[in-house]
Amino acid sequence: MEKVVLGFSGGVDSSVSAVLLKNAGYEVTGLYLDNTDDAALACAEETAASIGIPFEAINIKAELEEKVCIPFQQAYLEGQTPNPCILCNPSVKFKHLLAYADKIGADAIATGHYARSENGMLFKGHPENDQSYMLCRITREQLGRLVLPLGQYAKREVRTMAEEFNLSVAHKPDSMEICYIPDKDYIGWLGKRTALPSPGALLLHGQEIGIHKGIHCYTVGQRLPGLIDGRKVYISKINSSDNTIELAFWDELFHTEIRARDFNWLCDIPSDEIDATVRVRHTKWENPPCKARVCDDSSVLIRCEEPVRAPAAGQSAVLYAGDRVLGGGFICN
């Protein structure tokens, strides 16, 4: 029987994953990555016991601080829009799953992500809840040992399976917030950790039209209240160097050229320009065709056939060939 280490939070997704893996013949061990409180840990342990899988917990708070929280904080202070899950997956979550698998002699690791892993390649999951974008920075070693039992299912189907399996967490709410900011108040979280940027100028086409509250309070694409000349205005660029925020009208938010740095390839690095599609945020409605090439500085220049709305520095640009994830990098200003 093949052993697998499952990232186990005790929520609906990881619990259904545990049952599916058991039913498929795996010997499953649930690994809880502890970064919250004792109550959450106790709940996860109880759920694992009800499913009948061994349960282990590892405290990751110090590593999460170093690898995710500090970069997240710094990105906001630099006017970027970070995605902490994309940072966490390769450097904390999958790193510990793989290390523990090696420790107990398990060949495979697993999570409850809605994506598909096949023959060392990563693919989109069910269109209703695809999470492949969030996995764009995992390593090829991690991917080669990864099992994703929920990839073919919609979330509603997983809820139904949880009921059919008589899981106590079948109706447990989904966790939508950043795990280390459970009240969703990231501005308050930042304020407890560091001095926040001061107010500065709001610029529309180079002209100052108002004052912003601090660059950490905004993200590219966000609409500002009110109208200018009868038109809605949006954040188009955040400049930490001079503490200004540039505004634009809706039609000015769209771009056909994106550059991504620190690109993580999940295929062989292409030597020539390639045809692909690109996603610039974790949404389902934008995935236009594009051409991409690796530049001399190893960044990737992406030219889209259709404009994408408000690509934000710090977010990830993820390339696809059909449903396959080719890799992802951080969007530059």
C-alpha cells in the first residue's frame, strides 16, 4: 500500500481528500501545519481520528513569519499587491509535506487543492473552482510527488461527498481569509507590526486631484469613491518612491504587455517565444491568448492578444498551454 502525507487542516476539502485517498488504497497520514490556535489544532485532530488516519502536527509559525509574513508586509509597503498563498505553498506548506514524507518513507504528498497533477505536470481543476493559479510556484520535485484528489470535482460535489461520508465538518464554512489575518483586517495587522506609509498625492494624468490615506490601503484596479468629470476612476499605479498613486478611467486600466520577474517554470525553460494563455489574478474570467519569451535578465515578457485589466505589481502572471500550467512569475511595475 502506497503511503501519502496529506496536508490536513480538518476542513471540508482536506477531510474529503483523506477519505478519497483511503478509498483509492493509499495509507494516509494527515499532517497539520500549525499556525493558528489550540482550538483549531484540537478540531483537526478530532476530525482525523473520526476518519481513521494517523495525525501529526508541526508548528510552522516562525517559518511562516520569515517566508510569508515579512515578504507580505514589505510588498505592501512598496506599493505591491502580494498573494501570500502563492508564497507559502512552495516555501512552507509543500516543503514540510515533502520533508515529512521522506521522514516516514512515503512516496507521495497530497493536498485538497482544486487542480490536477498528472505525470509531473500541473493542470487546471474544475472550472468552477480551479486553484491551479495558486500552485504556480511549487517546485518540479514537489509536483512530481503530488496527488490532488479533488481536481476533477466542483466544490458543491465535494460538499455532497462530505455528507455522504458522514463527516462532521460537512457544513463547516470555507476559510476565505488569509490564515494569519483571520479578521481580514490586513491594514490593522500591518499597523501592529510596522510604521505605515503617510498620506500622499492622488494623480490623474499627472495632475494632483486629492490625497490618499497611504499606499498600503490600495491595490491596482481598485475603484475610488466618487466621480471625476462624471466618470468612475480607478487605481492604475502605486509609486512607493514618491508616495503617489496614479488614477485612470476604466478604459485606461487595460494592458497588452506584462513583464514577470523571478519566473518559476514547471516545464523546460523555452528557448524561443511560445504561444500560451495568461492569468494575472485568481479569477476565472481572464485567460487571453498571448506570446511569451524569456528575456536576457531571465524575466518573461508577455504580450497578450486581448488586453488584461489592471495587472498589479506583486501579483502573479501564470502561463498555461491549454489546461497545463507552464509556470508563473511576479508582475513588475
